[in-house]
Amino acid sequence: MQTTSSIDGVEVRKLELYFDERGWLAELYRADEWPQETQPRMGYLSVTKPGVTRGPHEHVDQTDVFCFPGPGLFEIRLWDRRPESPSQGQAMKLTLGEGNPAVLVIPPGVVHGYRNISGVDALVINLPNRLYRGVGKAEEVDEIRHEENPHSPYTFED
């Protein structure tokens, strides 16, 4: 199931969980359901400790396809700073993970970050459409790191 958002190009796709006596399964990605330009080129798994924030940062060319399946729960914040976007200047706040599992598609130019708001280590999977540092890890990293700027308007502080 795909859900539109207030930021153009950002997609929230609720994960459908298929339960049986062994546990559950959810399809994160299917090539027949994704546009060619956002299809994954790699995948990684990360664990974020309780209370820890990752980001905010953005990419120039990369689309992130984050999967928040649980365990753990995240507050996710997004800001559209693309000058050509119809939603330029808009922000979003989501809560995804355990109890609300979803895939979140974030296009280039959308600043994003997430914070573990649960009391347990929280799991994130990312299936970006670009290789980290390019083929053979020989290129520059495609990131603009706003969390390193103490005057950044992109913050988790309200």
C-alpha cells in the first residue's frame, strides 16, 4: 500500500505483514512495483541505540529507500529544500517502526533524519539507488551533513 505525503516525491509504503506460526514476513521491495530510477543498487542494515539521532542530512543524487520494520520505533523528520519542488519549504514528521512498519522513499534534495524513540535497539534497512562512494568506493560520498552545522534549521529540537 502506498501513501502520499506532504512532500512531493516522498512515499510512505505500509508494510503488509504475513503471519504464521513461525513469525512474520514482509516484502520490502519488488522490482515490478518500483520505478527504474529508484530501484536499489545496494542494501545495508543498521541498528540505532535508544535516544540516538542519525542525520539530518540529504543527498544530491541518491534516493534512500528506508525500511522501518521494528524492533524499535523511530521519529522521522523530513524537510523539502528543492527549489523546483511544488512542496519546497514543507516539513514532515512521521513515527515508523514497531507497530507501524513501513518503507519510506526519500528523493534527492529532501533533508532527512531519524531518532530512536523506543527503549530498545532499533532496526533500519536502507536500499538506496546509488552505491555508497560509487563503484569500488572510489567516489566522494553523496551527502550534505546538516547535523554538523550548529546553526542548521534542520533539527529535532522543537
